Amino acid sequence: MNIETKRHSLAHIMAQAVKEMYPNAKMAIGPDIENWFYYDFDFWNDEFKEENLKDLEKKMKKIVSQNQKFEQYDLPYVEAVKFLKEKWEDYKVEMATELKEKWIENISFYKNIMQNWNESFVDMCSWPHVDNTNKIDANAFALDKIAWAYWKWDSNKKMLTRIYAFAFDTKEELDNHIKMIEEAKRRDHRVLWEKLQLFTFDNEVGPGLPLWLPAWATMVEEIEKLAKQKEEEYGYQRVRTPHITKWELYYKSWHLPYYKESMFPSMNLDWEEYYLKPMNCPHHHKLYDAIPKSYRDLPVRFAEYGHCYRYEDSWSLFWLMRVRSLCMNDAHIYCTEEQFEDEFIKVIEMYKFYFDLFWVDKFQMRLSKHSKEWLWKKYVDNESLWIKTEEQVRSALIKTWVPFVEAEDEAAFYWPKIDVQIWSAIGREFTLATNQLDFAVPERFSLTYKDSDWSDKTPICIHRAPLSTHERLIWFLIEHFAWIFPLWLAPRQVIVVPVSDKFDSYAKKVESSLKQEWIRVTVDLSSDWLNKKVRNAEKMHINYILIVWEQEELNNSVSVRNYKTKEQKVITINEFVKEITNEISDRVK
Amino acid sequence: MNIETKRHSLAHIMAQAVKEMYPNAKMAIGPDIENWFYYDFDFWNDEFKEENLKDLEKKMKKIVSQNQKFEQYDLPYVEAVKFLKEKWEDYKVEMATELKEKWIENISFYKNIMQNWNESFVDMCSWPHVDNTNKIDANAFALDKIAWAYWKWDSNKKMLTRIYAFAFDTKEELDNHIKMIEEAKRRDHRVLWEKLQLFTFDNEVGPGLPLWLPAWATMVEEIEKLAKQKEEEYGYQRVRTPHITKWELYYKSWHLPYYKESMFPSMNLDWEEYYLKPMNCPHHHKLYDAIPKSYRDLPVRFAEYGHCYRYEDSWSLFWLMRVRSLCMNDAHIYCTEEQFEDEFIKVIEMYKFYFDLFWVDKFQMRLSKHSKEWLWKKYVDNESLWIKTEEQVRSALIKTWVPFVEAEDEAAFYWPKIDVQIWSAIGREFTLATNQLDFAVPERFSLTYKDSDWSDKTPICIHRAPLSTHERLIWFLIEHFAWIFPLWLAPRQVIVVPVSDKFDSYAKKVESSLKQEWIRVTVDLSSDWLNKKVRNAEKMHINYILIVWEQEELNNSVSVRNYKTKEQKVITINEFVKEITNEISDRVK
């Protein structure tokens, strides 16, 4: 039983409980995100408050214990709207109409029989539900908190009450999760983003399209520098490709037939449809194809930090966790069958290097395989090739000593996937990236190389992105490091704090010696007292605070406070520069 | 008299001459690009050949000498098509229909009275023409060559004959240009792009959207590294912004009202129009606005290599000279009025640094000013502000000692522009970039800072892009350096050539010592003879060829050939590494 299915069912039950307790409340929308789910309601007079959460949870637990059955059925649009209007569910009517505009004519509903009402409760939903609430452990979910959210993220529209909840398979998982959440709250990228000035969203730019402020852009530059070094070391070649393309390319790559709902809508240019790229692969295939290759040229490894655009429903956009614009640490390796294992092992090596660099102790690969039953319908119908390829990947995984699990029936249509899962310092799981072994698309793109016997062969393609997207990686790193980044990555490395304005000019001198070494340093020339200045610097999580006073000026030295370790010491400017340039260039943890 | 006007008139005369000599030829299209123009014709049986150019030129000169008058008139679409169909001008019919689809209802024609036919010759054209051919010096133009071009760049359509011509104001200019063109041909980015594997275009990606191969991407990385260093040195902060935005932003920035025809068409997303960005400025304004500013924070300098998309008619797309996707060395400086001069001077300083680095000896700034006559119609109606601002720019330009000219009536609607013109090593002029002084848009975006008296003030914004776009800069550098790039910029720096396969392993050892220092090196392990290997390396314009044989292996040395100076010498690997890492890190010319 899939935990998401339980969460969808619990959202339904939350709505049922709300309607029993607050008959005037109108239901809006209730998606599930990562480990939790929420439901937005329009309460009469905003009557639902934080203190009502307990009673609502109790009511939900009661419903769960009643072994209620779920039944799914579809209604044609007209009937669906008629039904929803009778129930005064204006928001659901609006959603049904949006589905209709996207050509979804049959609207899905779930019904469960309510024992205390002698009637059924119905909610509009297309996600799978459990067949009976007895599949859910009533002790393994909990309501978390309430919040406010505009209908459709639009500040001109009604403000709704959002009820958050967690749900797991077992109570133990829930308890662990709640403990972890307490810690995660402290580390949440939404808590400090404004104070630390990492990014901003803007209504006139659009939802899901973050704008990166200098602090974020600095981190991104450092991460790209790292990736470029590492990729050069491993023999990758850098390339660059445009962000748009004609429809033909994405038709050929199977994206338009199978992935269109995740793509942005088209632009009509000179009587042709153009699309924003959701993935870089087809462009790289074109680059591979631009110059004839021989077996001597392989493996060819093309790397690009490619900025992609994916359509996510505006309901499911959520800060950096679900965005529409992603900058991806992408690369494609084209190799012969004989080279595959070696190349794949090198990719895993690179992952392990990064995990080590970022102190990620717990990680796991998940090999998603085909299912015999669904060959041809869900998977390319070539069983022997599937078995052979999966065996190749398994054998390579074993050689790398990386922990991995296997999952039947979760591959992509034409290739086995290897998902990479990592756990943050507080034990939360993130899906970092997906590797794919691609034995189908190179053929579709007629990619070839001349083999030593002068025959034309098709290369295998490995898709990989160990540093994920900037958006996902930095979201993870914020939680993982609790906002105290390693020096090389920190957007603000050093601040010089003169004890009074008498030492401003010495402070500036210190600043400029550090700047010469490309250290990210500022100086606090405000008229605040020393304590306030230090407190301000600590609030900005600056790695080193250098206090300068009479003694320091006399000795060309600085009083160093390490924000992370809280250690203090007095050393000369030169010593300090030497120490921290080493710390930066070695990317010390 | 504008030289472009003469070129448009000459294109008309070329068509007239063609129709007199080849009555069955059909006219297609004839735009002007940089210093020349061309006209595509569909000749019956492709009868026009290179050897017919002389006669055609003679005929054109005769027409020019006849003092023919030009008259412009418009026809409504229906009549225009009727007229063109009577003349069997199928291509013109197609173009008129395209104009109609773009809501241009009145089609513009030019007519001139032909003295030998006793009737008039008419061509469809919307560009201005001279009033009489006596304005044109018949000795100041020349036909250049013919070429083949598909109608609408579509290989499924008819192949047309393209006739190229040069035109200038005086014969002297023409002669100088022809001399320069001879040299430019040798340096043309279209000649060697394929062999040197810089970029590729692909039909399934779309015209005007280059895909950068590793050699190009390497150069681009080096240029960005340079820009980032320089900008950090000058106190710029890096930012990153998405490539799309809601219509509202570009409406507010005046792009949609005044610049729409150069923008890509919109995408309809969640019932809102989204646009690809043609410029980065509005996004940067949003970033400025995200955090409240005080006078102490100014100047704020945001830099981004921003990838923009501009719609150019598919007719006018031309290799790297006119593309639809541009990656721009963009930045916006927000400052107070008092800071303006200082900031502006620092921008010019940066230009001069780059000119020096790239050996650009000849350059000029062109200050485009308002015109009193057109205030309010073409320019923001605030004459005193115009005069004051232009005076500020002029005074700053004088202080930098940079050569500049002034041009009346060429400013943008709401700001004076400073165009930067540079001349390549062979004397060809390129417009590299445009700086703009913007005193209007910050107000429209309600950008403010708290001044020392606690009042809210509006900052001035300086737009600048000294390294232009990657597309334009590298196109220039290719011609300027004739494909022999300075070492730091060269995509291929070193190749190791073993004299026979006996020395392959030593060659690989040399390669790996160089790779450790991040030098871009390959080794030629082919079975070719030494001479062939050296010739191949020279064809790829690799800066250093290291030949290794018995003596070299014995002494841990290499025989170095400098491709540019043709100098040769034998030195140890270590000496060589030291020499060229210095050459790279100092960006030696």
C-alpha cells in the first residue's frame, strides 16, 4: 500500500470531518507534498483556529476507525458541476471547469459511506484512495498546524485556511518524523530566506520562477565551479544549448508524446511550434550528431548546467521544493557497450566524492526495473535487453560498494532508472537525482559511431546529474548545514567589525587585503555598538567575524571569531588570509 | 543621405536590371546586412551564372546614370496581390500574405520610370529609397558574387540564386572595402566553423539558435571567467534571473508597447501570457526592489550573463551575425545622481581594459542624443532633463579621454545611448555594445532608496555590456585574431605529437602532466606520419605543438612549435608548463 494513497484518503477524511463540524466551510484543494499533505478550506468568517486542530484530528481518527469504504466514480463535466453547485462548492466548480478547459471531460469523485450521517460524503479527486479506512493506522497521522493561503496564489482572491497534516504507515515513523520536523523547522529555507537574502519571488515575474539575489548567485557560482573542475577532471567536455526548440525535436525524443503535461505551452513562431526545454538531452544528442564519430572518439561526455522549464500545476508549486525553472547539473555520456560499466562506475565515484564533500553519510541508490507483465504496454518490448541491461547496472552497482535497493515495475518506458536518495543531517530523505541508462533514444536520433570494423554502431547514453538542480541542492544544503555553510560555499565569508569609528580606516585596510585574495568580505561601518554589530553579523551567519581595535591596528592583526565553532583568537592579517584561503581552496568541511 | 537608403535603392535597381535581362526571373527578397546587400531571384533554369555578374553590374550602372526617379505608394492587400499575381511574382505574393497575417494591411511599393521601356518598374519594399538615382555614385557599388539559398531557409523549398553586392558613398570607400573583404574572407567565421568545430545549427532546433560545441563552450567559459573577475574587482554582485516572465513585467518596462516586434511570441500559461526575456533589465529592477535600500547601499551593481531571446525575421538571420538567442554580458548599476559620473567613468575604464586585452586599437563611443523637434513624440518631453543628462554624459566621456562623436536625434525614447564601435585588425567596423543612461524606468518600477534625510529618492540606472554578447564578441574575435586566439582563450591550447608509436606512452605522460595544470591538451595517437600529424594540428590552429622523440623522452623534454610565431625550441616539461601557465594566467596577448 502506497503511503501517498493513504495521504490522499486522509485528505478526503479531513474534508469529511471538516464538513461534519463546520457545515458552512467550502472545500478548495488538498495536495500532498513530500512527507505531508494539506487541505485549503474557506471557513465561514475564518472560524477555524489553531486551537480547533485537536478536535478535528479526533474526529478524523473516529472516521478512520469506522472502516469506511471508498468508491470511485466519474461524472461528465455538466453533471459534476451540477452536483458541486448543489453543494455550494464554488472552488470545486472552478477546478472542474479548469479541468474541462484542459480537455478532461470526465471528473473523478470519491465517495465514502458516513456511519453517523446515514449518507455518503463525496469529494472530487483523481488520485487513488484506499478501499477501506481500516488500511490506515489512526495513530500514524497527526494534524500539524494551520496557515493562510490565497486561492490560486493570487492576492486579489480569497484568503483560505490551510490545514497541514503528517501521515505515515506506523506511529513510530510519525513520532520520528515529528521529532525531525522540530529540527527541520529551525533549518527551513523558508524561515531565513528573507533575512539571509537568498532569493525572491515576484508576482509580475510569475509563480515558481525564483529570482536569485547575490547571496544565492554566489553559492551557485561556487557549485558550478566545483562541478566544472570535477567534470573536467573526469574528461567531460562543456557545451551550451538554447532554451527553446522546435516541436520536432521533442517529438522525436518522445517528450511531446509522453511528457507534454510537464512541458510549458508552445510559442507559435513563423508558423511553427516552439517549446521551452524541459530537459537537455535532445540538444546534446544533436551536438553528438554534429560531428562524425569513430570508436576512438568514445566515450564522449557532454556537460552543461542547463536551465530547464517544467510545468507544475500552480497548486503544487512550493517555494524551492517545487518550481517551474530549474538549473540542472546535466551531462550525457555516449559510450560503447564495453565501456558502459567503467563509465557508470566513474559516475557513481563522482557521486561519492560529492557526498563526502557535503558530509552526506547516508545515501542509497534505487534501481528501478521493468515488469514482465507490462512489457510492450509500459515498457519497450524487448525482455532479453531489459534483463541484460538491468544485470549490467546491478553488476556495476555491486562493484562500487554503494548501498542500493531494487524496485520492480518502476523503470521509465525505455530505460532502467537509478534514483539517488540522500538523507540530510537531521535524517530527512531527499530524492537528489536520477541516472538513466538509455539504449533507445540514441537509436531514435540515429546517433552512430564508426566501429573498428567500419560498421556503424549505436552508442549507449548515460544521463546523470549528481549535483541535481541548483534549486534542489541548495534547498537540501540549507537544511543539512542549518544555514552554516562550509566557507568555500558561504555567500558571506568574513565581516570586519571596527570597535569604534576610530578604527574604520584600519577595518577598510583589512577588508581590502582580503578582497585582493577574492575573499567575500564586507565591513560594518555603521554607528552601532560593538555588541550590536557582532549580533548583526551572527544573524547573517557570517563564517568569520574580525574585530579590530587599537591592539589589532598596532600589530596588523585581527581578533577572529569563528561563527560555527565559537572559537576566538588573535592573529595577523597575513596569517588569517593564509588560513582561510587554504580553507577555501581545499573546500574544507 | 543614409547609406542604407542607397543600398535599398540599389537592390531595387538590381531587380530592375535583372528583369530587363531575364524577363522570366522571379524576384524573392533583398535585405541589406552590415556593409552589403543581396537579392534572391528564381531564375528560369538557374540561367544566371557567376560570369553574368559583369553584364548585370553594367546594366545597373546604366540605370543609375539615367537619373531615374523613385516614387513610393501603398496598395491595400487585395490589390497588391492582384498586381503581383499579374506579374507572376509568386514569392512577393507569399511575402505580402505573410505581412497580412501580421496585420499589415497596406503593402508598400516603389516605382521608378524606366527610360528604355517607356514604362515603370515596380518592386514591393517598405524601406526608404533615394528620390532620384543621381544621389548614387555609380562607381561606389559593385556586384560581389552569387550563391544559392533556399526560399525561407527551408531545404524542402526552391533553391534560389542570391546575388551579393557592396555599396558605399564613394569609390574610395568601395575600394578599401573590397581590399578588406579579401582579408576578411580568410578570417570569416563561416569558413572555418565546421573544421574548427565551434558551433552547429540544426533544423529540428530552429534557425538562429546556435548550439555550442565544446570548443566554443570553452571560449565562452574563459570569457565569463574574465568578466566575473573584472566585475568582482569593480564591486559588482552576481545575480541570476529566469528566462521567462509574465506579460505584466514587460508591459511595465515599455518593452511590450514599444519593442514587441522584437520579442518572441507569448506562451499562454494558467490563463496568463508569458514571454521569453529579450532583455534582463526588468528582472534586475525586481531584484533591486526585493530588499529595501538606503543611500549607504548605493551604488548597487547587478551583473548577469543573461541569455535573451529576440525575434528576428527568418529572412535576416545570418550565422552568428544575426541570431535569435543571445548570451549577454549584462549589468545594471543603480546610483545616485552624484555617483553617476564616477560610475560611468568606471564603466568606460572597464571597456578600455577589455580593448587593451583584446588588442583593439581603434574604438569610438557614439553619444546618441534627443532632438528638440521630436520631444514628446519620439522622446520623453522634458528638455531640461535631456540637456542636463547629455551634458553629464559628455563631461564624463571627456574625462575618460575616450574618442567620441555625438549624434542628434538617435537616442532611445527615454534615455541617451552611448554606442560603442570598434574596428577589427583588418579595419572592419563592429557595433560592439550599447550603454544606456536610464532616468525613466527606475521611476516606472518605483525603485527607491532612503536618502540621508530619510526622504525616498529614485536611483539612476546605467545599463552596460562591455563584452557584448558571446555571439557577437566571438564573431568579432574570430575575424580580429584570424582564428589564432591568445592562449588563455584558445579552445585547443596544446597537442602532443609522438614521432612514432614507440613514444606514445611518453606522449601520454606529457599530456597528463599538462592536464594536471588544467591545460587544454590532447595527444595524437593516430598512425599518421609525423608531417601529417603536424599539418593536422596546424589545421586545427592549436597554439603549441609538442613533438616527442627519443631525445625528448630521455631528457623529460619536449620540442615546442609555436603555431603563431613559428618559433621552435626544446625545453623540459616543467619549463614548458611554467611558461604557458604564466602565459595563460596573465592572459598574455
